[in-house]
Amino acid sequence: MLVYLAQQPTGPEFGKASPLGLLVILILLAGTVLLVRSMNKHLKGLPETFEPEHPEPDQKADEGTEPGVIAAEDAEPKTSS
């Protein structure tokens, strides 16, 4: 085992890493940094809460309202006379 580790790796492909690989890694890192900075700018512009400050009377903005649930008053068919 020690003899194997002590040998210098040799072969036709050893040491022929392309600088193109380094360039690709640097471009990916720069793109990641730019995306993170852009995301942080957008997140800072968001409000702390999305609840309306002054809901209109026709909006159902109470805490118990679940999307997709029909209220009891809306569930009954309306009859016209």
C-alpha cells in the first residue's frame, strides 16, 4: 500500500488538465454570486407581511378563511322571486 502511494502518478493523461475547466468553474461561481446578490435585493424590497392594512368590505381577509372553501352563505342556492 505504501509503495503504491509513494509512486508518482504517471500516464499519458496526467497533468494535462485544460485551463478551460478553470474558466468554466470561475464563470459558474461568478454567476452564482450575481444571482445571490440579485435575489437579496429583491427580498429586501418585499414587505414584512402580505396582509392588507385596510381590507375592503367585499374582501374576505379574516384569519379563518381558507382558499377553496365555500362559506355557508355562498353554498346555499339563491332563489329569485
